[in-house]
Amino acid sequence: MKHPWLKSMKNLWFQRGAYVTKKTREYLTSDFDPKTVKKIAVIRHAALGDQVISRPFLVEARRFFPNAKITLVGISNYQYALPKDLVDYVHIMPGKELKESSNFKNKFANIKDLGEQDIIFDLASTNRSCWMTFLTKAKIKVGFPYKSFLRGTLYNLCVYRSDFQAEVETMLDMLRILGHNPPRRLDFAYPDNKLLCEKEEPFILYFNGASQVIKVLSKEKMRDLLEQSITQLPNIKHIYLEGKNDFEKGDYLKDLSQTSANFTIQPCLPLDELVSLVARSSLLVAPDTGVRNIGISTHTPTVGIFFSTVPFRYTPRYEDHHIVMRPDAKTPSTEDIVLAIKTAL
């Protein structure tokens, strides 16, 4: 018979990287067994990029809790790329666009409809996710709260976020602290670049869109980058990906597609076609954006251009993901970006 303290060391041996209440620690070191967990709720309120990088968490949660039904709790205004294929149920909370039509009574009823859970994982840390966590009964409530007073009040088990660790790894820490050991090369349950890229003629994808305009390069900067890349890498095909927003279109680059044989503009694609194209590419060049996270989720090498958001929180270190940045957080030079592209290739 194994002593309880052995299990405690395996699951809960940490100093400063996490927080757990005394009652929850006692439960985890005595009665907790992942095989007996029946119901799990995973809250994720986020746009495209944050949705795709939550996929390894769901894959590993399925492996660690083989007998559990997993409910993904999303929000109505962020359903694009919601990883419904990896869960058993989806519960949608009303978002900002339903603010006027959804009163307090309806919001409360929506929360109660989720029902009691064995474990709640809050991967959102928003006001809505906090209310969902607070009003839903569960043995374990896990989160990475930004506010310290939520540790031990709202959540009885916490992991801490760092600007120097990829967010996907922070999410997986929630499973590690319970005793799971995810693989180093994460499984996103998406097409794998390593299996597809070698079958294709080499090509680079460029994307210059994001949820916020402040994250993207100016049109002048993007054009200069493409012109230099096309000139310095003449034997590789260069493809500019358009997004759905007006500022993500490539009209200002049409003359390049007419004068350069190795440059084309790809109109906005449905998600499944976009994932497939990214998985087959040799390299993806983009700012901090959802499309770059698709590159990460398909194990496609990326060059991330950072100047408005912290870079390391969104950059796994187990694969070839390059960062172009300046210490003063200003926009990197075109020369630096092209050098990074050459290095990545």
C-alpha cells in the first residue's frame, strides 16, 4: 500500500508556483482519483487565437479524466474556432451583444443550467467566468486569477501566470498539479506540419491582421517587408493571407502580384481550409494574432512580430517559433524581420 504522502508529493509538491487550500489539499491526497471524475466544465471566453491554443488542454483533460463528460463553456460573441470537436457538451453564456436583451434573471438561469460539476477549470478569468465559477457547485475550482484575493475565495486551486511562459503551458499546469504529465510536443488535434510540409513546394504565408489594429504593421511597413522578402528569397513562393476585416485585405498589394511571379494574394478562407493551408506551409509570418496561433497549433514554424503585446506568453519554446522584437517595444525594422525569416527557413 502506497503512503498518502507519496501521492501528495506527486501532485502538490510546489513552493511558489501555485496555491491550494488546506481542504482541497486534503481531498487531493486522500479521495481524489481522475478515473472517478464524471463531470468537468472548462470555461474559455476568447477569440480565435486563444481558442486554438486551448485545444491541448482539452486533449490532455480527456486523457487524464477518461470517464468524464467535458462541457466547454463559451460566450456568444466568441464562438469562432470554439473547439467543440474535443468536448461532449457546449454551454454558451450571453455576451456583450446580448446585454440589452438578457436581464439578470436570464443570466442567472443560464449559469444554473450548467449544473453541478466535479471540477471547474476557468481558462478565461473574466467577470463572466468568475460568476460562472462562483455560482456553480464543484469539488475543485481551478483558475489563474489576476487578482490575489480570488485565491482561496473563488478558486481553491490556482496556478500563476508569467509573462515568460506560454499561456498554453500555464493551462496545462492545472492538470500537472493534479498529477498528469502532458507530452512535451503538444497535441492540438489539428493537421501536423511535420507530416505535410515536405510534400509541398516551399512557400511562406504572411498575415497582417489581428483583433486590434494596434497589433498589426502599417500598410507601408507590410509592403516593404514583402518587397524585400520577395527579392531576397526569389525561389520561394510568397502568399499574403487576407482576413475578413477591411484593414486585413490585400488590395494595396495587387500590383506586386502582377509584377512578381512568386507572390500571390489568398482571399479569406473558411477556418478548416485556413488550418490546412497553414499546416502545409514552410513558414508563417504574422504579428500577435489568431492566425499565428493556428501556426503554433499545427506545429508550423512561425516568425512572430511583436511590438504591442508581450511575446513570450504566446510563444511555446519546444519548437521553431521565432520572435522579432525591440527592447523598447517599438516596431521592429524590416531588415530584422527579413533576417528572422531567413533564420527560420
